[in-house]
Amino acid sequence: MKEVEKLLKLGEDIKITKIEEVRGEKIIYLESRKQKVRCPECNKFTKSIHGHLKPMIIKDLKIEEQHSKLIVTKRRFKCYKCNKIFTEEMNINAKNKKISERLRIKILQDLLDYNLSLKWIALENNVTDMEVRKILEEAMKNQPEHIRLLPRIISLDEFKADTNEGKYACIINDPIHKKALDILPSRKKEYLIQYFTYCENRHSVEVVISDMYEPYMIVTQIMFPKAIFVADPFHYTRHVMESLDKIRKRLQNEYGPRSKEYRILKNKKNVSLLRKYSNDVDWWVYTKRYKNKHMVEILKYDLREQILKIDEDLKNGYALKELFLDIIKHTTYEDSKVQLQNWIDLCRESKIEEMVEVSNTIKNWLEYICNSFLDERYSNGYTEGTNNLIKVIKRVGFGYRNFKFFRIRLLYILNNKDKKLYKLQKNKKQKF
């Protein structure tokens, strides 16, 4: 019993009367050692026992890799000063709860791990899925339905939710302080306008960052009249990269699957050389490729030149892509508009269909793209990382149909993933 007492970290006021093992579970019987208790009404001590309550079954943490249950018998006392009859407190569980307080904290800590599903957490802690849901809902009961105060800079983006509220959901973040502000069930313009009417400081928002999704720009102009709209660098850069990829795929189809050119353009390792910024590649390092049915070593530089010799459109498209990345990396806000306009003109002069198409996109969003040069922090990088995390949470849980529960699970993880939410309880000595 002493070993179990050490594992349970029982205080001096609680004793173990019996330990049993039933169907692989440890059953531990507990009683209080206190001879007198303080009356909650008059604050006087009393020793008079009025009776005993029916033993209460409380689920607890694992002991020696076995699930455990506590059988707690509480006494009823009568105070002869004020005649109040009350039940002694043992601080093992919250009122009307059938799990111990430290098991509840353990479940909350497990819920912070985005790699764990609700079912796994329930099985690990010997509770039901519904009990895990109730614990999370209780912990997040103070989460407001609407954000009242927004930070100076916000970012908007959508992700695929597939809940009972619809296919896409919208996430609002604080990209500077890296915090998820809220998750909305829809990305539609009408819904966003209605949602932001609840915000009390809309005129204090200075910057809204988003991808090139027109409804976000319209919502910004209507609801945040003093804010500038910033097109996320990742998204407009991706458009240029994808245009080069479209040239490659077009040539790949023109040459046909039996040609040497097709095999070179199809190779994923070769594709990565085209998509990377040339300044980030060590071209004078040997890489291995198949040639004449055996492996040979070839310089990355020679390999790139071999790819670009296939067609003039691919070579010119690659040069335009590199020029665009040079502008993004090295141009200041003051020069960005002129530099990007010159790049647009070069794309149109090239008469490459794919580059002309992307240059029109850049032209249409030119003002908002230039705004991204004001500060290197104006990016949806944090939001994109958050969306990747959301995909993992959704995949581990095999999807969530209930949007309200999906929302609180996401906000619980996103806003607490870098800290111990219950470190005060954990560091505090547990007393039963």
C-alpha cells in the first residue's frame, strides 16, 4: 500500500483501506483520516459524524500501466454550533464528476497534442469519447462567438473543413504575434461582412493580409476603411512558379511519353531545379541521374542547361521566373511598382501564353502586391503553417462533422500549442 500511496501522491489526510485488482484494473479504496472538520457555515470545528455517503467510484490515472478506479467513502458531519449537516471535502474530484481532477488535467494535456484523436485519448484514459468532448467544451466555455477587438494587423485565409456548415471555413489570425483569433464556418463575402460588424475597433485595423481572393479584398474595403490590403507573397510567387510548370507540361505533352525530352521534363528532381531560386542552389555539386540504363553523376548546372536547351519557351520562361524572384528578394517598396511593371512588359513581349496570362494576374493585383514590400512581416506564412496543422488534426480525427466542436478543438490547440496551459496545476503539489 505504501508504494501505491507514493504513486498516487496522497496527502496525510487520506488513507488507503484496501487495494483490489479486478479485470486488469486496480481498485483502490480511500477514506479520510481527519478526526475533525471545519463547518462551511460558521467556520467552527466539529467531530460529530452524522453518517456516511454511498461509496463513490472515481476514475483515475494509470498505475503501473493499469487503469485505476478510486472508491471514495465520504462522511457526513453535524455542527452543533449552527446545526448544519454537511459532507466532508476530499479534493479528489470536482462536484458531480466521476473522474479525478488530475485525470481531467491529463486529458486536457492530451487534447493539446494534435497527433492524438479523441478516440485514442478516451481509450488511453479509460473514459468515453463523450466525456473527452465534455471536458474540452467545459475548458473552452468562455471562448467568445465573435471577436470584439482586433489587432492592428490581421490575416485571412480559408481551409477545407467539410463540416455540417459547408466545405470551406475561414481562419482569422494575428500574424505578428502568431495567434489564431477565430475560425468561421464560411468564407463568403456576406458572412464575413456580417461577422465583422461585431468588431468594435474596425477603424483601428491598419493591414489585412490575404491571398488573391477577391471577396477578401472587397470585405477589407467595406469593413476596414483605414486598412491597406496586402497580397500574400507566397501566393503571387506561386502563380509565377505554376506558369513555368505549365510551360514544362505543355512541352512534355508535345514531345510524347516515348521521347528523351519527356523523361527529362517528367523527372521530379529535375522539376525541383526549375522551381528553386537559382541563388539557393549550389550548381557545382554533382547529382545522380539515370542515363543509358545506369546511374551517372552530373553537375546540377549542366543538368539545368540540358533542360533549358529543350525549348526556347522554357528557357525564356525560366529567365522571367528568375527575374521575378530577384525583384521579390531585392526590390524596395519605392521601386517595386516600376520593377514589376517592367517585368509585366517583358512577359507580354515574350508572347509565351503562360507568362502573358500570369502577367495579367500580377497587373490586376499590382497595387496590393506592392503593399507587401512595405514590411517583410506582411505575409501569410504563419497562416499557411496553421492550415497545414489543421489538415493534420482533421486527418488524425478522420474528419469532423460538427463545426462548433471542430472550432473549439482547433482554437484550443492553436492558441496553446507552445505553452503548458495547466502548468500551475502541474507544478502545484497534488493533494487528495
